[in-house]
Amino acid sequence: MKIRGKTATELFDCIRAMAQSQLLSPGQTLPPVRDLAAELGVNRNTVAAAYRRLITGGIAKAQGRLGTIIRDQYAIGEQEGRKTGTSLVDLASGNPNPAWLPDITAALKIKPYRPRLYGDPTVNAALEAYARHWFTPDCPGDFEIDVSHGAVDAIERLLDAYLVAGDKVAVENPCFLSSINTLRTMGLHAIGVPVDAEGMQAKALETALNKGARAVIITPRAHNPTGCSLSAPRAKAIARVLARHPQVPVIVDDHFALLSNAEYCSAIPANTKRWALVRSLTKALGPDIRMALVSSDASTSRQLRLRLASGANWVSHVLQDMAEVTLTRPEATRQIGQARDDYARRRQLLVDALHAQGVPCSASGDGLNLWLPLSGDDQMVVLDLARRGWLVRQGSVFSVQETVSGLRITTAHVEPGQCPQLARDVKQSMGN
């Protein structure tokens, strides 16, 4: 079957059907615009318009001089989570330590269940009050509170409210895996903005905005995978950049807020029209508690509530009750504080062991992971560490556009006695 059509719509429909039926397979290159236009006897602009629509719809992707190729629409990207059936010491999962997750079922004995019905408020009053107290110091103005099914769900719903397929989004490079996958499945295009020890680089963000980024996702603390947090000067520099683009929505993914040792430094300028600050509960209460609290401007909140409608997509009030009671119990508050200290201690023990071996890594990071920058092939280092019994994450899988080489080691489960041997093995693997 050959590509046929005389209009951009006909060409789009034809190529789309061929891709869906596997007549055009993933990775296959489409004919150059000039050649296909000549073959079909149409204007080159007609073919170019069809190709642009294929790219916007996520059916094809532009490879520069290599042409336009068919995408694998069903490929599953790299995912967070532990590997089952492996004998390796798993330091790649990105998971919190189960030992520090509070028993949220105890909340059911404290607060009896009260049925909610269609049309009831989507956010429990007591949880909203807790969130409003927590968010007030960090928001640029008046705000509303919503509850989503975790931070990733909130970001996806916010992007869906703000953007259309084909739009560009500025994100950190390296970038959180779930953000990469979300943008890809939504047909959005990520523009990577480099990070350093102080977070997203302001000048590079300005460049991304000038290239047409229509939204920005920023991680203020415990950036995954590098562990960096926004410094106060960097947050102010980013806010100055964003103030020159007030129409661009700003999403702040403060996913580690309950456990972070870093101060929250706001990068949202007062004149930004649409903004959202997302704080996940899953790192502190457990990944199975699919819940995040979202503060945002009133317009954004209205859009979110359309997507979290009562009785359709709302977050279970049972979960909300459990989260509210757990977060306000003194025992759970103490446990979260102990978890914060323990995560920092485990991370520092590994940092000290690596520094003792002369392996460079950031001592000032935060979060569940430790980032080791590499100058060479990180896949070879990962494979060599696997032969030595360690499972770590290849840093380049977090890359957006420009490849960033490194290792991400989840430190939440690393035992003190493992650190010296792991550091020696890392040094030897990096030298091979």
C-alpha cells in the first residue's frame, strides 16, 4: 500500500491508518517532503502540513536531517519502581523505605466513615484547612485548594487544561521519568533546561521560553534524579525570567515537601496568570496513597475541578480522611520527622564513602536519590555494577534532548554497612 492523498488531511489520514495497521512500522522513515510531493503531484506545503500534524499527534517525530520517522505509539518508556525477580541489591527503584510509612489504617478507627454523595465538595473540609495553612506562606497570591490522584496526575490534568498536543514544555534536564512519559503520551514536546547544584538554570529557561515553551515544570526541592534544590538567589532569578512571560503557566512540583530538609524558595512571580503548586503525599505516606494537594489561582482551580468532578474523577473521601487524620496525628508527625532524618543520614553515609574513594558527588542534595555525574558511557558502568551485585539507574534515561550521563542511586534503603563496598565498586566500575 502506498501513501495516497491530495490534501493534507487525506495524507494525514492515510499515513495514520498505515501506522496503526503496521504497514508503516515504528522507526520507519517517511519519504522526504519534496519526493512525496513530486510523486503525488501536490504542493510541498501540503505534505509538510500533513507531516506537522502527524508529529503533533504523536504518530511521527522529526529527526532533523534524518527526516520524519514513525513513532512506536505503544512503547512503554522507562518506569520508576523496583525490579522483581532479581538477586541484585536494588538501589534503582526510587521508592521510599516501607519502614518509615505510617500506618494510615489507624485513621479509620479515629474518624468514622461518613458517606459522601454526588454533588458533595470534592475536597474534605478538614484536609483543605490543613492544606491552606501549609500552602499560605508559599503562594504568590490568593489561591484555591484541590486534591488529585498524586503529583503526576495533577501535572497531567494541569497540562491538559493549559495546552494542546504539539505544544512545548520547559522541564529540567535531566528530568523526572514520569514527567517525560506524561509529556510523550500527551503529544507534548519537552524542552530540556539544564540544572546545576542550585536547580534549573535561569538563562537556559529564558532560552526555552524564547523557543516557544508554553508551560514550565519546576522542581523546587529534591529534584529527581539529581537531588538539587532551588537556592534563594536562583529562585529569584527564575522568577524574574518568568515575570517577563506572565502568560506562561508555571507548575511547581514540590513532591518531597513533607520530607525535605531544604527551605522552600518560590520561583512563581506575582504577575504570573496561571500557576499551581503541587505537593505530593506519596513519599511520606506511601505510593499507594495516590494523593497530592494542589494550590493554584482560581481560574486554574476551576479547570482542575472540571477534571476532578464530584462522583466521576474525585479522589476518594476515604483516602482523604485517612490522609488528614494521619498528617495531624502527633505520632505520624514524629515518624515523618524521623524518616526525614534517616533518609538524610543514609544519603550522607554514602556520600562520605564515595568521597573517601575520590568519587565526586553532590553533598548538598536532598531526597531519596544520589546523583553521580559521569563523562563517559553510563550504561557500561551500570552493567559493571550489576556484575558486582548492585542495581542502579542509568542516568541517561532521564535525559531530555541533550544526553546527560550519570548514575542515580536510591539511598532510602542503603544500609550503613553496604556503603564502603558500594563506593569501592562504583570507583572500580567507573574506571573500567
